[in-house]
Amino acid sequence: MPLHAVTEVYGEAGLRDRFGLETERFAAADRARLAAALDLAGTLHRDDRRVREPYLNHLLRVAIRIICYYSVTDVDVLVAALLHDAVEDHPAELAGLPAGTSGTAATEAALAEVARRFNPRVARLIAAVTNPEYDPDRDRDEQYRAHLAESLDREPWARVIKVSDFTDNGVGVIHTTGDKVQRSARKYRPLVPLFRDLVTRPDTPLGDDARTHILGQIDLAEQRFAAILDDPAEAPAAPSAE
């Protein structure tokens, strides 16, 4: 069952069950690390919402997709996937700083805490997908695209996390409501060529079947963005597995 369908029918509990099923073959120590990451993500994002759902659902889908559709079982990558928004969204709480503390110092402290709790590689992967502070006088989306191109160029494993995140946002845009639909399409559509390039690079650690699946999902996301933005050259595509 596609992951957004699991979400619609069974909610967070269903995604947690699916994550448990996908990871039950892992060694006990690895399952404990994943449980710790999931608990931390649940605590940090406990009050966060993603339109109609708890934010944790997004994090679970990103991690499950990496296991199920990309055939990646690297526990550091999965831990980083569960926590990929933690440093960006909750640096002060993660680092134990006063509420409201932000900026580069808070980000660095939060990454140091991730390295302490898990390991430096997990922190490095999260750093690669964490947005920096942007120049308020420049277009935010342009800065976002430039940041991704630079950070993912040097971190092949971070590409795996970010492409799952992009799939959740892109293919899943039909599950979004309100003004966020248009905003998401405008933000993410220009990233399609970048992700196509990253997925096909020889140093991106994905098998051929995973690459083929992801490229199909990127095509589907682009069709949905075009339909939302009223591009007559594209038509909406039918839902597919995620």
C-alpha cells in the first residue's frame, strides 16, 4: 500500500507499525538506535502539524521509503532521515538552549548534540539537508535551491534522504490543501532537474531498480506540479506507489 494511503487509512499508528515491520529484521542494537531517533523526533515535533496531519508522519514516510523502495538499510542514514528536520526546526530544544534561541550557534550546538547522541556521521548527514540562514534581501527559494545543489554535491548519502523528502513533498502534493499547494509547486518544480541529475550520478549510493523507481516518482511529481500551476503542456498523472 502506498505510504500516503497508509497515512490516510491508518494514520500515525499505521506508519509506526509499518516502520516496525520494515525494521524488525535489523539487529537489536540497530533497532534500539532507530527507536531512540524516533522517540527524539516525536518529542521535538510533538506540536508540529503538516497541514492535516502530525509532522511525524512525514518523517516516518521519508524513512520507510528509503528502506522499502530504495533498499537502503544503513542505520545512520535512517536515523538521519527521522531527524532530518530536527536541527532546522528545533535547534534550541535539541541542544538544551533557552527557548527561542536560533541562528548559527544554535544550529551548531544542535548538530553537536546529534553527534553526541548518535554519531558524527549522522550529524553530518543532517547538516547537509538543514537550511542555512538566508539573506532576507534575496529570493528565499533561489537560495534554497543553491544550498541543496552545493550541499548534496558533496554528500552522496544525504541525496538519498533528500530525494525521499522531495518525493514525499512532490508526489504527495496532491495530499496538501490550501495555499500550500501552490507554494509547494512553485518551490519544488525548479528542483526537478537537480534531483534527476543527483539520482543518476555514479556516486549516488542507489541500485538500478531504486534509481528507476525514483526517476518515475520525479516525473510524476513534475506532472503534478505542472497541473497545479496550470501548465497546458502537462496533465495530471494517476497516483502510484511511493
